[in-house]
Amino acid sequence: MPTQETRDSSNGRSTQPHAEQLKAKTGEIRESVKEVADIARAAAEEKVHQLQARREYATRTLVEQVHEQPFKTIGAAVGAGFLLGLLFARR
């Protein structure tokens, strides 16, 4: 199928080579964006895994602390509640 050649009305030159160049450049840009998106996705997934591991560690540590020293934990909770009560009562 022959391609239809169009001419630029301002100078009479063919616009076909320009269109082909634009298509090629668009394809290159699309590939570059895809590569960057893949890298960003991989980095985000890695960060999610790191944060999940930190959350699990913190949860495990907190549970162990509560079981090992329940009265200290209760005292800390009462103290925090008292301080929050003072802060909110002033408003």
C-alpha cells in the first residue's frame, strides 16, 4: 500500500519524513518512560517490603515488651493519657 505524501503549504516540501521521525521519536520516548516506570515500580515495591519488615519487627518488639513488663506498660499508657488529657483540656 503506497503511503500518501502530504506537502507543507508554506514551502511545498514533503511532511512524510517529518512524520516518520516523529513516530520514531515517540516510540523512543515511550520506551524510556516505560523503563523509568519499571525502575520506579521496583523501587516502590522494595520500599514497601522494607516498611513491612520494620512494622513486623516493631509489632513483635512491642508485644514482647508488654508481656515482659505489663505494669510498666500500663504506667506509660496512664501517663500518656494524663498528658493528652491536660493538653486537650486547655483548648
